Amino acid sequence: MNAIGSIKNSRICKNKDTSSHEQLLLLVPVVISIVFTLSLTGCGKANAAFKLPDTEVLVAAPVQQDVPVHSEWVATLDGYVNAEIRPHVSGYIISQNYKEGSVVRKGQALFEIDPRPFQAALDGAKGELAQAEAQLGKSTIDVERDTPLAAQKAVPKEKLDNEIQAKLAAEAAVESGKAAVERAQLDLGWTKVTSLVDGVAGIAEVQMGNLVGPPSHLTSVSQVDPIKVYFPVSEQEYLRATHLSSSGQPMNLFDASPELILADGTVYPHKGKVLLTDRQVDTNTGTIRMVAAFPNPGNILRPGQYGRVRIQTSFKKSALLVPQGAVKELQGGYEVALVSADHKAIIRPVKAGEKVGTMWVIDEGLKADDQVVVEGVEKVKDGTPVVPKAAQIQAEAR
């Protein structure tokens, strides 16, 4: 009987355990749902707690003013005068009397050719002149002595005629002798090869002991203050710039003061003056060459340098300007960032024109009342919420 009761009690306990296990299984989905809901609620609160602040930017309206319009052309520099130094006589170089690359003066001796042969030639010419003068003296005495005698028929007239002709020949010999002496003196003087102009002397192309002659090129001297600048202008630009339109806005190139932009991008501090225009248009390039002169104190500019000539050709009325830092260049195009009425960034493509000091002329894509991001443009994208703050900008007067 006790055994039977024990069995019954054990069955009852198993049934109770099974029922509890089933109840736990039923509670698991409920617990998971509660935990998931709590986790979502916690994430939302966390996201709300870590929301990033809006980007602060400085904005300003474009500056509107009249600006000058410039044109630029590639330029080549050359000496105002370029003198090739060549000898007049042939001989051996015995000295070089200048420092290469230095400033020389007109008439300064640059080279010296061995003068001894020319001194000897001068001495010989002087000797021949002395003989001719002596013969002329004798002929003159003969004519003066026999002229009255021939009148008295004391001597034959034929003799006087011969003496007169001999005197004329002696006079011609004297003149020839004087010319020979003068030529020999010139040759002797030309043994000192001098500079023809004031300027900078180039590197010597001969050495001591070289035999040179009139075809030989010894060096070059260039006058570089002022210095010439050559630049080709297209036929269309030339006509637009030299013929005033009915509005009178285009400017005559000859009245302009050109600027020179050097190869490193710097603007040469001295303005130049347009000298002349070539006589014809190059049929191969469709350009006409113009020449300007620039002062060159200190001989900083040298022949052969390249640069760009910039000349003001007109005015642009009521142009819109923004700081250069507000313009972004992207794949050959340009864009600016604007701020809309709801304080969101708008990226707008624009057509950029000429740079004026620290400002940039915007030809297309911008209105006078637009709010342009002038500082912080790199921090915004299209649609970015921003906190705009007003900035003051001012274009440079030119």
C-alpha cells in the first residue's frame, strides 16, 4: 500500500514539473519582446542625446561694382637694342677686357687683336706719304721756277707742261698716301673691339689666341633698360581694342599701360608703354605682333624670358564679386555654396570670370541677393543644415 502511494505521489510531482516548464516556455517570447522594446527605446534616447549641431558658416551677399576687364597675351622679352660684336679686321685675339654678363659702356674695349701687323702697315703708309709729299714739293718748285722763264721763252713750254703734270701727279700721290695712312690708322684702332651700345655683355664665343675676322661673332651686347616685350594679338582682338564702339567702352591699346606677369606668376612692379604694331598680320597664325617697352632698373629682366602682357580692354558694369575662397574648382568647373531661406546649403555651379585682387568675378549663376558661404564652404554639402552668420566683405579698388 505504501509502495502504491509513493508511485502516485511521484506521478503527481512529475505532472507539476511539466506544467511549470510549459509555463516558462510561454513566458520566453514575452520577455524577449519586452527586452527588444526597451533596447529600441534606449537606442532612440541615445541617438537623440548625441545629435550633431548644425554647421556654422559665414555668409554674405556678392559685392556689386564696376570692374575693369583685362586681356592677356603670351609675351617674349628682348633687348631694346641687340648689338652683335664682330671685328673689322683679321688677327689673333690677345686679350679679353670685360667680364662676361656685366654692364659695359658704349666705346668700351671688349677684345684686343694683335696690333703689331697693323702698326707696321701704318708706319709703311706714313713713309709712302712722306715720299709723295717730297715729290710734290720738288714738282712745285720746278713749276714755280720755270713758269716765268717759259713766259720769257727762256725754257721750252713743253718742259713746263711736263713739270705741271708731274706736280698734279704728286698731289694725287699725296692724297692717296693720306688715305692709306687714314685706313691704316683705322685698322690699328679696330684692333680694339669696342661695344656699340650701353648694355649687358654676353658670354664670349672666342678664346685667347683664336684667329678671328669680320665674319667671326665675338659676343653680343643688349641694351635692356628699357627692355622690349613682344606679344601677338589676334586680328579680332586687335580690331576690337583699336576701334571704339558706339558705347565708347573698348580702349585703344596704344593708350593703355600694360602690365607684365612674369614666369613665376608675380606682377612686374613697373608698367610699360605700347611702342608699335607690326606692319602686317601673320597669315599662318592670324595674329599681329605688338611691341611694348618696360623700364628695367637693375637689369632684372633679360632677353629670352617669357611672361604674359595684361592690358585693360574694357569695363564690366555692375559685376558680382565674391571672395576667391568661396569658389570651389571641380573638374574644370566652378561652384559656390549658398544658404536657402530654411538654412540649408545649396551647391550651385557658376561661371567664374576674372580675378580682381582677392575677389573673383562671377559671370553666370549668381544673383545680387544670394547669400554666399564665404567661410566654411568646405564643411557643407548640398542640403546640409547650417547656422549662417553675417560677414562683411569688400572688393579691392583697382
